[in-house]
Amino acid sequence: MHIRVKYHNMLRRRTGVEQETLDVPSGSSLQVPLEHIAQRYGPSLREMLFAPDGTVATHLVIFHNGQLARHDPLAVHLAEGDELLLFPSISGG
């Protein structure tokens, strides 16, 4: 199935694209496209998506079809045509 992924802020700069369409198995969790993205763009992007223990990074903000998927990203299951928006949270003072 096909899903659309939109990148924002530093993720957009690291990937060099604003958005792309990924082909993932039906019913995949959010882990699957994130792994695909990390593989495609290399270690520096992997560090932005995942914690050292392999879980989704706490600083990554994910919207799934316009809804925040923050509580348990792995519990979200994808369907054909879904859209993900990925933001690295930014802090500062």
C-alpha cells in the first residue's frame, strides 16, 4: 500500500525532499515507514527518528492523518493513502 510522508524542519533538510510516497505492507505500524526512511537516508537521519535502544525517539512528533500519534506510535496501523507528518521537536530559549 502507498502512504505519503511529509518532512518538516531539519528532517526536510536532511532528506532533501518535502514529501514522498512510500510503499509499505498493509496494516504496518509506524515503525515500518520510519525504518524504511532511516535505511534510505542513513545514520544521521536514523538518529533523528530512533532512540539508541531502537524505540521511536521521544523528540520526534508524528501526525497520522492530521492526528497526533504521540502516545504509542507503534499502536498506529496504517492504511492505503494515509499521510504522516514528521517533525523533530525543537526546544530553545
